Amino acid sequence: MCGIAGIINYKDGLAPSPGAINTMVEAIRYRGPDNLSTYISQTNHLGHARLSIIDLKDGNQPIYNADKSVSVIFNGEIFNFIELKKELFPDYPFYTSSDTEVIVALYEKFGINFIQYLNGQFSIALFDNRIMKTFLIRDRVGICPLYYSQVGQTIYFSSEVKCLLTVPEIDASIDLASFSEFIHLWTPLTPNTLFKNIFEVSPGCYLEIDKNGIETASYWDFEYHPGDLDVSLSEAVYLLDNLLEEAVKIRLRSDVAVGAYLSGGLDSTIILSYLRKLDVDLSTFSLTFADKQYNEATFQSDVTDYYSTRHHSVQADNYSIAENFIKCIRHTESPLFRTSPIPMMLLSGKVHEEGYKVVLTGEGSDEIFGGYDIFKEAKIREFWARCPNSTWRPMLLKKLYPYLDFNKIKSTDYLKQVFGHNIAQTDDLLYAYHTRARSTSAVKGFLTSFVKAQINQDMETRAREAFPILPGQFNVLNTSQYIESKTIMPGFILSLQGDRMLMANSVEGRYPFLDHRIIEFAARLRNNHKINGLNEKFILKKMIKGKIPESILNRPKQPYRAPDINALMCSKSNHLLDYLSESAIKKNEFFESKKVNLLMKKVLSGKAQSVKDNMLFTIILSTQVWLEEFNVYQ
């Protein structure tokens, strides 16, 4: 991946100086350390920081058409560019062998509808000087970030918010309504960000910019038609196997070495199985943890032994997590609910150290094939709602959360209190999220009265109105998949924990499970091919049986986690705690100092051990760091 930035003004025009665009691009030079290029016209200033992966010699951007009336800068990859060249452009005068030039050729042939032909991950800025329009385009699921802001008649865009914050005229204050969305759903509702007047191009959308302003259009979205693919399980397995092999194969296209992440779980191991089948020289990269409850090294060893990979690992201990916390916030440009992005940054550092620029990784499988507990929890709650007085139906939750001591629960009152909120409202778009949101939104109790008063208390209504689907349009499972795929996946998994942690070390991640053909295929499967009873990712397990180690196939699902309080208390000289001092809390006037002090006493006494305590401590600390690092004010 790379970094892009731009300045557009079709009303007043732009000064010919490249100073502002150079400053913007330099702010994200780590995204593209191999080359920096700019394009200056009367209406568009474009900047590109390149991470060279395809066509190392001639692929610097912008890329133009023959008469230079169309200019493109682009972050990401078009994986099917070879097929597109062969099938659609046998006589086109290509002057590079890069995938970027295919974007120009497609646009000349199909106009803005060219997007439908792309199989890839991308944020694209395309300037057509003939019709005086600029298009800002983001990939279907939101792998590549793209932000913008408007000041008067001038529009600024970039791969990261910090580029926009180099522009003095852009307001850097916090958007409190978006913060409310963030603490409920782990991410602001697109296109909002935590920064007032800074927005993102939403996944599956593009902006059309001309002298009349900005228009937004959607070109793709998740749709679910379970059972529409009327095939047997064995036939579905065969079709999926072919799709996944092709998705992995085209994501190997690169003029530099490609490695693979190995978590020790099902998804990364499946990707390795295809790499072995394709006779790829396997180099794998894994995280290990000093804390045994997070460590998956045994499973990782099972896989590396099975496939004889050239394996590299990095251990995340409490000290390394604490010492990289502030750096992580600088890259995420956001507070965090958990420390899990930090070890991922350490891992991409290892990839860079070993000389790799590209890794394949397994994100997206859980969202697409029903791998998360939140989906199964929603199924159990729906089943429970059919007979709300049942004493045994809620006990199915024990299969999801074995750490709850169900033997001490004498009635279902406790379960109703924790999991029974709005249990009968199965058509609610947020049905699966009530339990999680009630936990994460507990941070509201620590906000000052002034901040609370500014936050829209009816966030859930705004959230429901933000999604372009209707209550009851999809069943409970598919609705849950939709919301997860539109919120946490692009806003946290692919962004804060994905793109930002990879690009911090100039590494590109590629995601075979997020090939749009696989997403669309899975959306037509019967739902019991995804979750069979409470057996998640059922079809994947059927497909891969006998091709991976049995220990991986049969292991209980272990979500990726990292230590929070225990790690953050290990900073050198406890310097992170300075952000939670009474003076620091009062300076920002965001949290109530008395309540933070009570939480700190609990932490220092060693009594803050619950999931909720860890989440509260991490979000309050990271918000304090974020406010300071980005000079955010109310």
C-alpha cells in the first residue's frame, strides 16, 4: 500500500506552489518510503508516497492516459489487472506494467462504472481534466482508508487524518456525537470520524467533486440471500475451495517477496494450505506472548512443522506493549478499547526487519462465515426469545462463555439482566449489540457533565437510521453480519488493528477472505452452512478437513487478545500513569477526576481484573493520550 493526498478547488483555483501538498504527503511518508511524487494543476494538487511492490521501475504515480488529461494516484492493489489487460485492452498503449495504469484504461473505456471491474483493495483519486471532475473512490469493504475535509471552496483528502491536520484551517476539535458512536460501536458511524469536519469516504462509495461541490454515490454493499445458492454442502465446499484458491493466487502478484501471517488459528492456516498447494516458498510471521493466556505458540508450531515454513516470531511482553502505546495512538489516530493493535505493530516491524513488504492475512473470515461469538449469542437470544420463561435455553450461553460460573446461578435473573435486554426485539438492527454496547458505553459514566450534555443520548436511533437496510430485511444472523461488516470490521479490524499497524512499518496486508466474489458467494449460502448449531465457520472446516493439522481444526476458537491493564502498568517509570493524574484529567476536562481516581485505586490495588475494568482503563488512558497527541480540543 501507499499514501495519497490532494487539494482540490474548482471555484477559486489553487496557487501553483507545491508546498502544502508536499507537507501533507511528508506527514505519512512511512506509508510510502520508496518514492514521493506530486502533480500540480490549476484545480488539483495530487501527492503520492509510494511503497514499491508492482513494476518497481516505472510504477511511480501519478499515472496518466496518453494525452495526460486523466491523472490517477492510488493506494492499494488491483489484483486482477493482468486479466483486465488481456481481456479488455489488447491494443491499449500501456507505458508501464503497473496495476495503476489499468485504472486509467478502464476509466477511459467505461467512465466511473469502471469500479465494478476491479478486484482489489484501493483508495483512488482520479482527476479528469476534460470534464473538470475529481473522483475519490474507496474499495468495497474499507481495507484502504481515505479521508477528506472541506474548508470554504477547497477540498483536502488523504490516506490518514494527520495529513489533514497539517492544514491550519481545518478544525481539529472532537466530534462528541461521533465519540458517542465510538463508545457504543467501537467506531464512529461512517462517514463521520472523531474529528469534527473530517470525514471518510465510506466503504463501497465514491465522491464526485466538481465546481458544484461534492456528491456521494454507493456502488456496492453487503447483501444476503441465504439459500439462494441451491447446492448441497459438498457442492458448496467445491465451489468455495476454487474461489479461495483463486483469491490467494491473485494476491501473490508482486515484484517483491510475499510472506504470510500465522496466528495459529483456522483462517491463517487455511491460507497457508493454499500457499503450499501453489508451491510458494513459505515464510510465516507470528506473535507470541509472555503471558500464557494469550499465547498460541504451540498451535503455531503445529502449523509450521506441518508445512515446513521459514518461520519468524516476535514476542509481545507487558513492557513492549506499554512502551509502544503512545506510538500506536499516533498511528491509529484514535483512542482504543484494547491494546491488541500494539502487538500487531510489533509483528509488522518484524516483517519489515526480515525484508518483506507484503503479507497475506486471514481477516474477514469471521465476519463472512459467522465466526464470532456475537453471532452465536444473537442466535441463542433469538431462540430464548421464543420461550422467554425457559430455564434451559439461556444456559446455552455457557457454551460461548464457559468462564461464567453457571453452577452458582440459581435462576435466570442474572442472565436476563446481562443478556436479556430487548430480547424480544429480534427485528432490531442492533439486536446483537445490546450486550456489548451496554458494556463499552459504561465509559459514559466517567465523562464530565459538560461532555455528557453534548453527546446525543439517542445514539442508537441515529445508528439505526444510518444503515441503508430495514428492520427485518435480513434474519438475525445476517443482520448481525451486516452491522459487524459495516462498523467494527472497517473501523477497527481493518483500520486501527490492520492498515495502521502494517503501514507503521511500511508493510502491505492482503486479505483473501475479503475478495468480493467470496463475500457474495457466502451471502448466498444457507446460514447453517456458516453456523451449524453453534459450530462456527462450518463450511470452512468441512472444506479444509484433512489438509491442515487436526489440532488446528479441532481447537476451540480463541479470539485474538492482548493484555491491557497488566501491560499498561509496565511503562518505564510508570510514565503512562501521568496521563491519568488529577492535573492531566482536569486539564482536558473530558473525564471526571474523582471517578478516574477511584478506578486508579482499584487498578493499583490489583482488584481491577474484569473485562469491563480492562476496557475502561484502556479507553480512558488512550483517550487522554489521543487528546494530547493530536491537540484535540472541545
